[in-house]
Amino acid sequence: MKRDLGLTLAGLVVVAAGVAARFWQLAASGWQYDEIVYTDVARSVVTGHGLVEKYSVGLPHQPFLYQPPWYPCLLAAWFKTTGASITNARVLGVLLSGCTLALLWELIRRQLGPRAALFAILPLTFDGWLL
């Protein structure tokens, strides 16, 4: 039982380190096209214009029909609390990523034990593409 506690603490440390690594220089990297689109769509929801995508100057707004609306709506609710910016959208992404890692660790721990959970969560937490 004491060994399981140590592995559980190690899993929590891994998830916390993964979240910290994702927060590292969050606002310093360049913007990706999809981040700009999602931020604009969520900003239009916050301002009451609905799920619309804004194109270049002079073109009319178009309905945003490419993905299910749950993420822009969640992002809009987040923007009402924190303000609309790509950096704030990234903060939400990091928080949701941390929740996902913790829930995945807990699922694997319940099914296969804490050692397997720690072994499985390490590469997911520190994968370069996911960071």
C-alpha cells in the first residue's frame, strides 16, 4: 500500500510537471491559423453575433459550420471570464490538457494499477508534439 502511495504521488508530479511545461512560454510562440479562427469565432459569440467566422476586410461574415459548436461556445464562456485573446485560449487548452492527463492516469490506475498508469502517462505528458 505504501508503494502505491509513492507511485500515486509520482503520477501527480508527472501530471503537474506536464502542465508546467505546457505553461512555459505560452504567449511567446507564434500564432497558428486555427487559433486565430477559433478566437474570432468565440469572440463573435461573446459579442452576440453568433457562430460566425470573419474573413478579410470587405467580405461578409460567414457561419462557422466546420466543427461542432461546443468548443467555440466553451471558449466564449472562458473569454467572458478572462477576456478574449489567443493567450487566454491557450491557457484554457493547458487546463483542459491537465484534466485529460489526470483523468487518463486515474483510468489506467484503476484498470491496471499505478505502475502501469505511470508508465503509460509519461510519454503522453512529455511528448514533444503535445507540448
